[in-house]
Amino acid sequence: MNSALIEALGDELFDALQQARSVTPLTTRHGEFGIDAAYRISLHALARREADGERVIGKKIGVTSRAVQEMLDVHQPDFGFLTDRMHYPPGACVSLAEAGLIQPRAEGEIAFMLKADLIGPGISRDDVLAATDWVSPCFEIVDSRIDDWRIRIEDTVADNASCGVFVIGETRRAPGELDLAAAQMQIWCNGERVGQGTGAAVQGHPAEAVAWLANTLGGYGIPLRAGELILSGALAPLIPVVAGDRFHLSIEGLGDCAIAFA
């Protein structure tokens, strides 16, 4: 895939984000063009967002659990960038229209705040835990600029790992204070329990997913930096979101997080 096409597709996805619309899957039009090309498309769209005033504040891993992989028919993790415009305060009521969300789904996750850089390759779970200042419960609201979520891995990587918006819970815990793999999560929507899972759903341990991200991005010369937030992936299947929904999650030993939609 040549540079002109990569830039054109990055511009198309940036425009789709700005206009809150979806596009035909890139892989339908251009075949399986590879993760490297998809990542370059994503970086071009990100550069457009930064030129528009957004600031990168972290990174995310997606499609880490078997349940989510089976739901989306994507069978390896993806990765993307978090910006300040995506970050909402705990308990926020998010307007779907104002946030530009078009086909959102809710994920319950564990977020990591780094206190030291992680530069792959060669990063281990223990390295991640040592470099983490705190962990917190998190809702990530994923969204796709690809029609009807008909994504392959190249589509979602190009589309910034289907990022939407996110909120971080108010609780902060040092990662050594609890067993993240064994931590039980429950999710409620409008008072009804709609999801559950454990930290082990994410590649056996959430820190393993963060290590994977550090090593994968390290191959592109991109570090995870101290002060960045890292979203480690969904502990349970994705839940569709509509206006009026109120979500709450609780992770054993870690605390609560809430988000609502209008």
C-alpha cells in the first residue's frame, strides 16, 4: 500500500470521526493489506487529530479476551491511542451526539497509570507491575467508524482500535495490593446485571496485555511513557449502548466506575 493511499484512508477515517459516520470496511475495498499499513493509516489519522488540538494521554489494547474476539470475529489484539477529548470524568453523562458516537459498546476494564517508561521489546508482566503507579476500574466505550462493526484486524487497527470515549474510576490502588488476575468484575446497566468476568480474561493477567502492547509498539519505535494511561482490555463481552443507559461496574478489591448516556 503506497503512501498516497495510506494518507487518503487516514483522511477518510479522520473525516468519518469528525462527521460521526461510518465507512465501508477498508479490507473490503483493499484486501488484507497488513498490520503495518493499518498502523500507518492510524498514525496519519492521529496526526490529523493532533493538528486539530487533541493531545495523546495514553494507549489502549483491545480484543484481548476470547469472548470479545469471538464476538467481533477478530482473533488477535489491536492497539490504539487515547486523547484528552476521549476522557470523561467518573459518573459523567455523555451525550452520544456531542461525543460523536455512532455504534457504541461498553467495556469494563482495568486501567494502568504508568510511573516509568516501558520500551519494548522484552517487557514482561513483572516489568509492567514495577512501572505502574496505580490501577483503577474503567469503562471504555468503543465505537467503530466501519459499517456495522464488519471489521477485520486491519480495519480496527486503522480505525485507532475502535476507540470512542472512556472514564476512570475514582479508586487508585497499587498493583501489588491485589491479585489482578483473580479480581471479579460485575457490570450493571439500568440496574440489571449484564456482564461479569475476571482479570484473567485478559491474556491471563491484565499486565500481560500491557506487556504485549509495550512489546508490539516497541517494534514501531513507540514507547509507553510515564504518566500515560493504559487501558488493558475488556474483562467481559461488549454491551451495546443507547441513549438513556446508565452503567455501573464493580471490580472486587479495586472499586467502582459509572457512566451514563443521553
